[in-house]
Amino acid sequence: MRVMGVLDGFPKFTIGVGGGAAVIKCQHCLAEMDNGAIFCDFCGRELSASVQSSGQTAQPVFPNAAAAPASPEAERAPSVIVLRLATGQRFTLRGKPDYTIGRIGLGRERPDVDLAQWYGYEVGVSREHVMIHVRQEGVFIEDMGSRNETIHNNFRLMERQWYPLKDGDEIRLGGIVLTVEFQ
């Protein structure tokens, strides 16, 4: 059985459920590839970058105010965001509107969360893998064009698009999994 992953009404990928291996659908030709494939075997497109970006960062689309929760507390972004590795290592983010997560690279500024010492290079974390944006309307995650994709709650993120981030969400950067905690 296959389950279609859908985010914001658009199909992102499929996952094989049961005894079969996980697969991902190419967003261009819809051919199925093994999870972890970088290029589509049929059309040749790069799977993590199958949607071309105009070079500008897409701005988030916020929910209709009528559908927003009644509690003002629920509408505000958290003051502290904690990213937790499976090993228990915690990265605390506070005081900035934007945070870079990746690994250090020669001639580049150190990211806010540097995953280099957790074998980031070896498991496919890009130097500037994702950004976390904190706005009054909420917290958002954006793939910065990473080479080895970003998976958010089992959905592959399209690059340069903002996706809502919630307490308890799981983010996979290459082979590293982070759990999001709001405080």
C-alpha cells in the first residue's frame, strides 16, 4: 500500500507502507524512486530541486484570521525554540528572527546551529541547510537549497518555501534528525 504525502494541498512524495521500501515521487514526472535518490531515473531532474526558484525567498502564506485560534497566547510565536538530537544534545534558539542550521564551511560564517561535530558532513548536512524564521504569526522552516533535502514530519520540503513549524515536529537534515520543542 502507498500513502501520498500532501502538504498545503500539493503532493510531495509517496511512502511505501508495509513490507516494501520507502519511495519518493519525482515532483516533475511523478516517477517513483527509492528514498534517498538524488536524481530521477526517468526525467533526470534533481529530486531535491525539482521546482525551480526565482531566486527570491517565498513569503509565508498565513491562515485566514477568521480561522485563527481565539486565544492570543496561541497566536504568538514562542520566545525560545529548542532543537533536540536523538542523543539528547539540545540547541537553544532565542533572541533572533532568523536562524541558520547547517555545518561550518571554509570561508563561510558559522551557522547558528552547527552540526559539523555530529558528523554533519558525513551524513549529508549542507553548510546552509535550512533557516528557521520566527515571526509574530508563528515559526517557519525553509530549505535553503540543500543538496540532500530536508524532511519535515515525513514530507520533503521544496526549496525556498516557508512551511509552518510546530512544537513536537521532526526535521531530518540529510541523516540527522532534530525534534522541535517550543518553550
